[in-house]
Amino acid sequence: MAKDKTMYVCSNCGQESAKWIGKCPACGQWNTYKEIKVAETRKQVAATSAAASAGHQLRQNKILRLKDISAHDDPRIDMHDQELNRVLGGGLVPGSIVLLGGEPGIGKSTLSLQTMLALTDKRVLYVSGEESAHQLKMRAERIPHQETDNFLILCENSLENIFSHIKEVQPELVIIDSIQTISTEDVESSAGSIAQVRECASALLRFAKTSGVPVILIGHITKEGSLAGPKILEHIVDTVIQFEGDQHYMYRILRSIKNRFGSTSELGIYEMQQTGLRQVSNPSELLLTEDHNGLSGVAISSAIEGVRPFLVETQALVSSAAYGTPQRSATGFDQRRLNMLLAVLEKRVGFKLMQKDVFLNIAGGLRVTDMAMDLSVIAAVLSSNVDTPIDEGWCMAGEVGLSGEVRPVARIEQRISEAEKLGFQHIIIPKYNLSGLNRKKFKIELVAVRKVEEALRALFG
């Protein structure tokens, strides 16, 4: 019997060491090294993976000249979901391995289940290590779909048994829900440990690359918001996408964190409904309140998240501090940036907010990181402070600097077109963005400003 050896692995970055180290030399984190047992021979997992590939057309590796390699991509698999296709870069690449992460109850299993039910032309094997077949059937009944014989469900936690079933049914797509519940007999630790997640993911990677069958892994995240398990899990997969949102809101965002076959700036938006997740093709109409006319503290910003422009509603409330220390609270916006903008408003514009509580909220439960939101944040705070509503038909986009200047923003034409499409008559933009901009092709009035004072004068007179 082969003797096992002990090894230490950093849970943050996957760095290996023969002995325990207090501080990881690779990532600099303290107390992240965990002890694992590794078998002397790991041929069993590789052999199991190769056996699972039997019946598939194996890809033979050979040395190639760079000039002889074709630059054409393999035909991608259409997932019948425009939002998911956009985030993946145009569809699922054959032989790729995708990691889908998200908080508990956010809708990862629902998204994968309804997407696979729509793929009636592909033989799909859905491996569930968390739910029973009866639970999956109850969830599938809530999702509108066509009955198909190509959707197969397997409730199993053993990697060896999964590979034997894959060899039997020959699927064209494999879903693992979730990778933290799968274990192999070659590692003497419980499912979800660093060693188990690492070995199982490596075996599934070998299977995907040798057989050409794409594999989608569903992963848990930690309380800090990062994917659970070793960091090497994110390194070995081709694509990492994260499902985000607040359980108290109906909107969900699908974000690409890593993508070897496409851009990481793409974004998908869904709306959680009783019958599953609905694709949101025009998020601007949903993120704007039906009627905010006459309400102070509301400003509309033309933001871009990823490569998609949409109009988002910024809400602010300014009131006298009830206690000695004024409160500063922001939901969906960076708290430190809010403090900076309030300091600019007080120092450069002259409004005293030292003894005021300031609360900021981005409507819809979204978290927006676009710097062009600065102008709408300042406008909403000032509108609430003086209790004067902003006239209907105004929106804005601009980054605010420490000296009170309005700095230029990227993709200004997309922002203007989105505001014009939704019927806005005026948009405030940085003056620098006017250079090279064809104003004649826009019907919306462009109000160019250099400083925050000019923007506030245009809004409030």
C-alpha cells in the first residue's frame, strides 16, 4: 500500500509547502496554510478521468508551429439565454470548464437548471450533490419548459461514480452542483476540504480538455464574498462568473470575473420571479421609478456597468443630526467616495453639511462602481438638503475631482443615446467630452459643464 505524505497548502492562493509556514510567501496572508494528505501515486484519478472519456473523440496533443495554428474559434454552444451568452463571450466553448459562484439562495441552481432545460438539442447531465431528484423535479415544474429526454439528473457525491455514469450516458454537457460536495476516494478528507476540491476540480478539468465536453461547476462563496476552496480552483478553470444581488430585491447581476474566451467587462441582468429568472434586456426602464416628479433628493445618472449603459436612480436624504456625530450611510455606492464628495460639496461649493446626517441609496438594490455617478450623488444630496426637486427630464454623467472640477467619462455617446432613448430632454456632461462629439446627431440637449457649481446652477437656477 502506498504511503501517504503530508503537505501544506495555502487556502488563499494555493501555494504548496513541505512544512507549515505562518505567513504565505506568495500572497502575504497569515495563518492560511492547511495540512492535507496526498497519496504517493495519483494515477487512479487520472485513470478514472481517462476512462470517463472513453467513447468520446479524444484530442491528441502534438507540437505545432504558431503559423500553422488556425485562429478560428470552435463553434460555441448557444445557451438560449442572451444574458448568459453575453457574459460567456458569445456562448459556451466546447471543452471549457466554467465556475459559477454566488451567495446561498441567490439563484445559482435556478439559473443553471432553467438554462439546461432550454437546451433541448443537447444531452445534458445534471449532477446534484446537494438536492434530491424529487427537489429538482419540484423546482423544474415551476420553470416553463418543454419536455425532453435529453435532460438527465444524477444525485451523487462520489467522483468515481460520476465518471462511470458519464461513460455510460455520454453527455454533451455536464453540470456539477456543487463542487464542494463532491469527493474522491484517493483523498482522505471530507468533502469541501482544500484537498478534495482541488483533486476533484483537476480531474474534471482533465475530462473536459480530453473529451471536448464542457463542464459547469457551481461553487459556494465565503462570508467575505470570495469563492470557497483553494485559490487554485479559480486558476485552473477557463471562466469564472459570479451571480450577485440582494435577496430582498428582485434583480440579479451575472458578472464575469475571469474569461479566457471573451471579455470580463460584460454584464447580465435578471429579474427573479415566481417562475424563475427573467432576462432583463433593457434595465433602464426597470431601475427608474415610475413617477418621481416633485420628490426632492432624486437624481438620474447615465451609468455604464461593464459595457452596458443604463440609467439608474440615485436617492439621497439629508437631515439634521439627531446625535452628536452625524451619520454617513451608503447603499450600493462606495462609502469612502461619498465622504469625499461631501467634502467637495462643503469646501468647493460652500454648503455646510457638517452637522447633517446623509443617507444615500442606489435604487433597485444594485451596486454601481461607475465614477460617472459622482455628479448625480452631489445633485441628489443638494436637492435633499434644500428640499427642492430636480426638474423632470434631466439626467447627468460626470466624475467629480477634489478641486470641484467635472472630469470626463468614457463612452459618452452610449450614455447620451441611452438617455435620449428613454425620453430625457437634458443631460449634463463634462465639457471636455464635447471635443470630437457630433452634437447634431442627438436631439437631447447637451449641457456641458467644467465645475460642480455650473452643474448645480443648471439644475437649480
